[in-house]
Amino acid sequence: MTTRFAPRVLAIALLAVASLATTGCAVVRGQESAGAYVDDTSVTTAVKAKFVEDKTVDAAAIKVETLNGTVQLSGFAKSNAEKAQAEYLARNTKGVRQVQNNISVRP
């Protein structure tokens, strides 16, 4: 009896493997490829690292998200100068195409 089901199990296994192989690098968060996702993650990390290095920007208060090279900043700054510095640091990070600065100033 087990030999009768072997072709069906094999076919299902091959279909599953083929599905995973063809969709493994498919769209992630609306991006074209897994490579784009990795690039965006590295851009986000680089921007956050610049915030940590710069003592005028409170890295813990500003959220950074990247999608297709566009960096979105959100959160709170203590002054307009801090908000501007965060945007400047983000714009001058390798891989950043555009910056959307949605940081709110809250003294």
C-alpha cells in the first residue's frame, strides 16, 4: 500500500519545493526583491548608527523606517535644530534616495 501513495507524496513534495524556490525572493513589504529589503535594512541601520554617534540627536526618540531608499523619520525632537540635524544625517547616508521628516518638535 505504501508504494501506491509514494508518487502522490513525491509530487506534493516537489510542488512544495518548487513553490518555495520560486517565491523565496518574492515581494517583501512591497519591494521588488529580497535584495531591496536587505538594502533598506542596511540603510536604516546606518542612519540609526549616525544618530547614536551624534550627541545632538536623541536616537531613542526618533524612529527610522526605509522603503526603496526612502527614509521616513518619525518621533519627537526637543528642538528644530535636532529635527534638522536628524534629517541632515539621514540625507547624507549612503543609499538614501529621499527623506520624509515627520519628526514633531516637543520641548
